[in-house]
Amino acid sequence: MADGADGEWFWRQRLADGLYLIRERFYESGNRANMWLVQGSERDLVVDAGLGLSSLPDYLERAGLTGSRPLLALATHIHFDHAGGLHHFPAGGVAVHRAEAAALSRGDNLETVTWLSGSEVSRPPPGWTASSYRVRAVQPGRLLEDGDVIELGDRQLTVLHTPGHSRGSICLHEPERGLLFSGDTVYQGALIDWLPHSNINHYKESCRRLLKLLDRGQVSTVLPGHFNPFGPDTLHTLASDYIAQAGLWHKVATSAISCVASIALRANNLGR
């Protein structure tokens, strides 16, 4: 079942009992991130929060999907397309990896790689302009570490620190259901390792870690930060291909791209 009422910023699709995919309908960009709602018996969990141009918690409550249990918003990393909406959640109800908590707390729009153009937003909120957009400072209530368990009552998700795309990137693994919320560590597209705080060696190690999960038969469905869910064979291909191609020449080329990207991001975020 999919739902997206006319004029509603968000669209949702129920994928299974207690599991919803949510997207921002009017953010028409390849950067449009997936958001996920996981409903537990004692707590609900939002994985990633979008741009923040409309309130995700208000939408979920209007839709009758949350409101009866405490709600935790967890960002797989603090890039703008995943963490821009965290400021809509109650104080203390936000979780990020410890490595990126300080940047989020000060609203560091270089580390959040804020890069948004007006042409990407087809129905902007009244008075909104891309030039004024920024990720707002949020003080996270929970600092995540590798191996932490997110307890939802009848569901438990384990935090896997998977740096590479960013220094605080994480995946969430629910072994009982074989689910892997992969953020931007893996998705069906070109994996990005040339942003501020990206690290190719760390990225390769993170991919190796995901391959070990596959070897143990612990992943049946990957719920990525962008594009559509996929299965274990695709995960194996994506992780293996990245490891294979991330050699010396890739590092040299990526270093040059990273320098250009950093200059452009600094210029774009002056005054934010």
C-alpha cells in the first residue's frame, strides 16, 4: 500500500508489519533519501529524517502511525538529506554516532555537505529559498557506538559503525528478520567516497564487514538510504565491486575530486 495525498510533502509505503518506507515527494533529486519507520511494541524508530522542509513527526502522527509510543529519530549519518529534519523531533529524541555528534550540535553545514538548489524542490514551503537552507543545530540525546542495541520492545536493532562515506556512518542490523538499514554505506548507485570526512580505506573495511554478515546468512533484505530495497546478491556485488575498484588510481582520482568538492562546499556554505 502506498499513500501520498495531494499537497502532502511525504509519501509512504507499507512494506511489512511495522515497517514503512517514507520519501519526500517534492524533493525531486537523486539525493532524495529514504526514511524508514519501524514500529515496536514499546517504542517506534525513525531511521533518517530528510531535509526538514516539513515536519516528519507531525506527518506520522496525523497518519496514525505514531503517537502511542515513544519515538526515537536516528540518523545513519548527518548529511543534509538524511539529518535536515532532525530538528523537528523532541529534544532528547535524536540519536547519531558519536563521531558526528559535535558537528550536528553546532550545525556544521560543511560536514553535513549541505548542497540544495531551488530547482530540486518542486513545491517549496511558502517563503522558502534554497540559499537560506541549512541543517539546524541539534543536540542529540543519544550518542551511538558500534554494537549498541536499539530496543523497541519486540524488536532489537544493532548499530554497526560503517565509516567511509562519512566518519559517523552507521548501518542498523535486525538479525531476527534479516534486515539491514544501510544508510549511504551501500545502495544501488555510485558509492560516494570523496566528501569531507570520507575515507576510502575505512569504506573498504566497512564493505568487508557487510560481506561477513552475508557469509553468516544474516541479511535477506537491504533497506538503503537511496533508491529501492535489494537482496543479498546485490549487496554482495556492491560491496565486492567497491573493494575491488578502490585501489591506488581510484584513491588518486578521488583525492582530486575531494579537493574540488571541499572548495565548492565551503563556497556554497559561506554564511550558513
